[in-house]
Amino acid sequence: MTKVIIDDGESFDSLLRRFNKKVQRDRIMSEARRRRFFEKPSIVRKRKKAAKLRKSRRQTYRDQQAHY
């Protein structure tokens, strides 16, 4: 659970802004969106495999750029 303690003399707007930043940093909303609907295990594996492939390609591209 994400908690934000109000400082002395702090406005509600700044408190809300700090809370939103903390929620974003903790990736709570993205996790909630991802879990909103059930995902079959085969789809999860397919998505993870695609992410791994993208990461691998990106790393290979960066390695090639570093050699020049």
C-alpha cells in the first residue's frame, strides 16, 4: 500500500502530486491495468518471449553501435 504523509503547510494539490508520482514509481497502476482481465498462460508466455526478443535485439543493436 502506498502512503504519503502530509507536511506542515502543504497544500492538497502538492500532496496529491507527490502521491501520484509515488504510485507511478511503484508501477501500481500499470500492474492493475495488466491484471484487469485474465490472461491465458499461453498468451503470457508469448508476451514474455516477445519482450525478451525485443530486449535482445535492442542490446545487439547497442553493441554494434559501440564498436564503431
